[in-house]
Amino acid sequence: MSQIQRYEYSGELARADTYDVSLDWPADARDLRDWLAGHYPDPGDPLPLLGGAWCASYIESASSRRAAATRLRRWVKFLLDRGLHPLRAAFPHAEAFAGFLRQETAPRTGKPLAPSTRRGVLTTVTAFYVYAASRTHGKAYNPFNGVQLPKLPRTERRARATPALPQDDRDRLMTVAAGNPRSNTLVLLLYITGGRISEVCNLDADDLFKHGGRWVLKTRRKGHSDHVLVPVPDPVAVVTRAYLAGRTSGPLLLSENGLRWDQTGVRRHLKVLAKRAGITGNLRPHTFRASHITDRLAAGEDPVNVQHDVGHASVETTLAYDRRPRELARHAESLDRLSAGLPGLPAATQEAGQNTEMR
């Protein structure tokens, strides 16, 4: 294998000169840092700090942190067995790891790992390298760029996709939210932009501006280092600017104490709104993203365009939200259009529609 230049770590990246940031980390993150430091004990190696900080960034739930740490350990153990360092791994090593996962079996069942399990491991480890690159000014190379993810059966993709809000529930919720400028802005931005909760919470007041004659939001999509511009309909921009009340700096969405509204606070607020709107079940921020995608697909939009707009890595992920019914009538109309005017076919007659229905 040809030599590939890899990121050589510097002790400066591993030091916190005035404050130990890990004191604010959850226990899972500190455990991962200590585990990495046990295998890579060089004091100048930034890997333990990067791994711990990355794990700590999973603030949504403790289960997400534990799953992320377990998946990263899986990759690191694979490299340890081969005498490799994660920050010097190359594409062939990542591709070999994907092949290794295909051969691995689940401890409980003894069966090969499901495609969704393998996909989850690969996407999580990729997320670690994206995080590492953002914290090392691009010096941390991502060896998983170009590694093909396992394809999920369509039935499994649909089962895993967050269900969308029924239209009646959506409208009742938005009616309730409209009574409060902050609630209204939150719900509209989640639904209209189709953004992830992390993307919406990270918006700043100056991320809303005019570009090319229309309002846009500058946001950073998951897994991308560059910002993208998301168009905002004029009525939504009016509501958002009214909520901002002239603010041009700082977080766009503020909590009641004037700080950036975090994901935990947003989740709690959505539960309150759902209760007031009479919506049963678990209303999550991702429900609005699912509704955005589902409603656009139901309106007949090209899935590839929707995939690009919401930042999905694959159109397969977007199609998992496709809840359009496959009615016989719609299928029949499509075939009628397809066959219209073909040579050798008789003209459609009324008698053709008078056959006895199949029971």
C-alpha cells in the first residue's frame, strides 16, 4: 500500500492550560477519554481529548452517548489489533473495517450483524472524524470518506423513519404555538426548514438575512463543515423578525433566562405545546423534520431535490419517509397515461369499464 501522509498530532492540541474542560463532561465521555488514554498514553496525543469531547457533544441522551462510545471503541479495537492509530488510519483501513463488520456476528444471536447495525457503526465513526476535523482545523483526516454504507431494506428504512404529524394535529399544534412569538418561531422553523434540532438551536440572529431578493437562513448541516443557505418564505421571515424584535446578534432562539435555547429545553417546551393541542404520543423535534419531508414527497416533489434540501447523505434515507399511498386508482391512471396513443391499441371505450369487478 502506498504511503499516505497522515495528521501528526501536536501536544498543543491536548492541553487545557487554564481549565480542565472534562470536568463538565458526562461520566460516559470521561470514561471514553480514560479508555483511549490507556491505549494511547502519549501525553501529547490529542485522541483521548478529542474522543471524550466528541462523546460529550451527544447531549440529547445518555443512551446516545453510550452507543456512540461503544461504536468508536469497536473501531479503535480493530485498529489496536493491527497496530494502528485512529488519527493515522487511511481509507483502506476503513474499508477493511466495513468488511470486518460484514463478517462479525451478534453476541446474543450468533447471526451476522444487521445492515442497520453496521450502518450505525460506520456513520457514528464517521461523525467522530468530522468532529475531529472541526476541532483540529481540518488536520484530522477522515478515512471513511468514500466507504460505502450498507443498504437498508425498504421495509426496515420505513420502520426506522420517524412518523410525520397528521395534518389535523400539525394545524392544531401550530394554532396553539401562534399565541406565543417564541413558540411560533420555533415550530415554524422546525417544520418549514426541515432542519435538525441541533441546526435550529445553533442558529444566530444574524443568520437570517436577505440574499438574492429573498430571505434565507445560514445554517450548518449535520456532517458538513460548510454553511448552507436555506430559503425562508416571507411570512415565516416576518414572524421570525417580529420575535427577534430588532436583535441582530446572539442566539436566534432564547430560553426564558436569556441564554441560547438548548435541545433539552426545546423538547420540554414541545411536550407542553402538544398537551395544550391535545396531541397524544411522543412529539419530538425530529417529528417536524419527518413531517417536512413526508409532506413534500406527498405533494409530488422529486425525492432527489428533497434529499439535497434536507441534507440527507442518501436518497434512500429520504424515501424512508415516503408515506404516499399506493392506491390501485393512482396506479391505473399512470398506466392509462402511459398507454394512451400507442399503436395497435383500440380507443378506450365505455364498455371496457363495465367489466365485473374482481372479488
